[in-house]
Amino acid sequence: GTLDAGSLRTPIVAVLGHVDHGKTTLLDRIRGSAVQEGEAGAITQHIGATAVPLSTISEMAGALVDPTDFDLPGLLFIDTPGHHSFSTLRSRGGALADIAVLVVDVNDGFQPQTEEAINILKRTGTPFVVAANKVDTTPGWNPQEGQPIQQSLEQQSERATSRLNENLYELIGDLSDEGFSADFYWRVQDFQSNIGVVPLSAMTGEGIPDLLTVLMGLSQRYMKEEMSVDVTGPGVGTVLEVKDEQGFGATLDVVLYDGVVREGDTVVVGGRDEPIVTEVRALLQPRPNAEIRAEKQFERVEEVRAAAGVKIAAPDLDDAMSGAPIRVVRGDDEAALETVTQEVR
Ligand code: GTP
Ligand code: NA
Ligand code: MG
């Protein structure tokens, strides 16, 4: 590539959609995990964050992605809950996104939280692709583990193909009713003005190579347009959760969406009554492909660059709030500290 991957911000990909349409299962398949199986009631109740490196993406995408075509270090996936009672978390996830995947169960089609997710994406102007999930549940389906969708479609009976196509055209129609021109992704030229629909199965993995290819293409373009962003500036993020951690007391699970945070940095974070000003004691980074919500073996690091999920340990975090902004104030600058504190308030 022509750009230095080390200087590029990792794009944030939010995964949105109606309850049980398969968001967490899709991420499990990509990162080789089983987070979904550990969820109480099989319901996601928090925002998650997982850094998926380019090596994992190109491995999963096989022939469809040539890693030398990309300058990006990988993608930071944000999982969101689909249950109707978590609309605040969906908005928060959507607000973090550079691009998004709207997951729709191909049999169920558009549902209330599909509509809600679309409204969030419209409001934030976030480019997205549609993952038409669960193609393997089409009657008569002949599963093709991990294969690109075109290859899988060649192995399907005429009857299964036409059943699937009926569902896919209904989905394309629903997107059109929402004002989007949508089509099968392989017919889409410009993914920012048209919505690509990727038929796939989070269960069998077929179509996931295609989804990753489309996401890489979309983020590469997006990131080139956002190149003016200073990736080495003071870190800015959103608190996902406040959690007690053995040996550290209250810590923050944060999505850092811009800049850099270092050990010893002064940070300002939104608190219950007023902004909290404190100093970073430790930065704990989840391993690649690990969901921050489920991770137990964090690695202690001196510095974290956006975009990333990171656990921040610091004194006085008991009154910090999930959803609050967190900002780094670098240097001994009283005026900057005052400005940032006003912004966080
Ligand atoms: P919430 O986070 O609670 O909104 O749900 P979700 O969208 O994350 O869905 P989840 O991953 O929990 O999946 C819901 C159910 O659908 C689980 O039983 C999955 O095993 C099943 N499922 C997900 N994807 C597929 C798929 O591609 N094919 C089949 N057959 N089942 C799937
Ligand atoms: Na679920
Ligand atoms: Mg889920």
C-alpha cells in the first residue's frame, strides 16, 4: 500500500440489527469465539468491542482479500444488543461507527429494531452493508462451510435458490422503501451511494469472505477520506462499562475512537455528579480477536491507539458512568484541562 498502516486509524464497524438476527454469532464466526453461547438468555445486554487484525480477515476471506491491497491494520467491531429495551446502547454503538453491518435474518426480514437501526444509520450518516443472514435455513439448502457465496450458490438446487432469492428481493424492496437503492453486493459499484446486500450464514460461514471483502473495501475508501485525522493526538473515547477489577478497583472499558492514550496521561471522564479528573495507572488491552466483555487475559501496555477497546485503570473511577465521554489532556496545561472538563460536563 501507499499509506503507512502504523499511521492509520483502525476503522470502527458497528454491527446492528433486530434481536436474534445473528450479530453475535456472526462475530463469533469471524473471531473464532463462542461469546454468544455464554450470554444469559442468549440476549446481548452490552456493547462489545473486538479488534480483528488484517491477518485474520485475509485468512477468513481467502482468495477474495489480498492483504497487500490494504493499508489498514484491521477492523474494530462493535457488537450491539438487538433487544428492544436497549435502544440507548444501539444509538451509542451507532454513534461510534465509521461503517456498519446491518444484520437481517433473511427469513424474518425487516423487524422493528431493523427499522430503528436504519434510523440510527440515517441520522449519523453512516455507510453500511446488509448481511442477509441465516441463508442456511432455506429449505433444501446444501451448506458450503466458509465458502464465498457465489461458490455456495452454484451448489444449490433451483428450488432453494429461488426460495432464497424471493427473500432477498423482499429485503431489497424493504431497503428501497426506506429510501435506499440496494442490490446484491456483486452488482454494486459505489457502496457509499448504494447498499450492498451480502447473503451469508453466520452458522456455516458461507458468504463471510464476501462480507469481509466489502467491509475492507468500504473502510479503505472511508479512511482515505478521513486521512486528515491526527491519529497521534490526545485520545478521545466512550465508556462502555465501569467494572471492578481485581487489584485495580473500579476500571473503565472504553472504546477509544480517536488519538492515543498513554500510561500516566491525565484523563477527564464524565461522572455521576461532575467530571472526574484522574491519571491513567494502567492500560489493559484485550488480545486480538478477543471480545472486551469476555476477556480475562488482558495485556498491560504503555500506549493504545484509536480505534481500540481498552480497559483503563485509574484512581477515583467509582462514580464514572457508562456512556460518558473520556478525553486525554496532555501536558501541564491548566487551560486545556479546564476546556476539556467543560466539554465532558
Ligand atoms: P441479540 O444480541 O440478543 O440481539 O441477538 P443476536 O443478533 O446477537 O443473535 P445471536 O447471535 O444471539 O443469534 C440468535 C440465534 O440465531 C442463535 O440461536 C444462533 O445460533 C442463531 N443463528 C445466528 N446466525 C445463524 C445462522 O446463520 N444460521 C442459523 N441456522 N442460525 C443462526
Ligand atoms: Na441473541
Ligand atoms: Mg448478540
